[in-house]
Amino acid sequence: ILALERRYEEAARVLEEALRLDPSSPESDHVLYSLGFVRHHAGLRAPALEAYESMLSRFPESDWVNAARDQVDHIRNPRPDHVH
């Protein structure tokens, strides 16, 4: 809900806390992907990449791998007119 409301920094704090409280949760891959998403939309490029890359290295078999790779490529190679 926080991300939909564009309250990205608050959403990031909630996701970071979820990872801190239960780092081995079965949903950790999705939480890391979501953390990358909200950080990116908050304008935090390097922290977004960190979350996506952590997800890719920790969960190479995740259903979120292709989406995370797309986001990493998008952040590293944005279109010239790209804004959030």
C-alpha cells in the first residue's frame, strides 16, 4: 500500500525491517525485489541495485530473477527521457 501511495521511503523501511526480523523467510526473494523497486522509485539508485543484486545472488532460482535482471538493466541503462 505504501508503494502504491508513492510513500517509497516508508515502504523501504517496512521491507528492511521485515528482512531484519526474518532474513530466512520464504518470501525474502520477493521482499528484496520489492525493496529494490521502492528504493529505485525513491531515487536511490545504488541502494536499489544493492537490493536487486542481493536477491539475484541469494535466490538464483527465484520466480523474480527475470524481473530483477530487467530492473538492474533498466537502472544501469536508463532511457534518456526516463524519470520517476
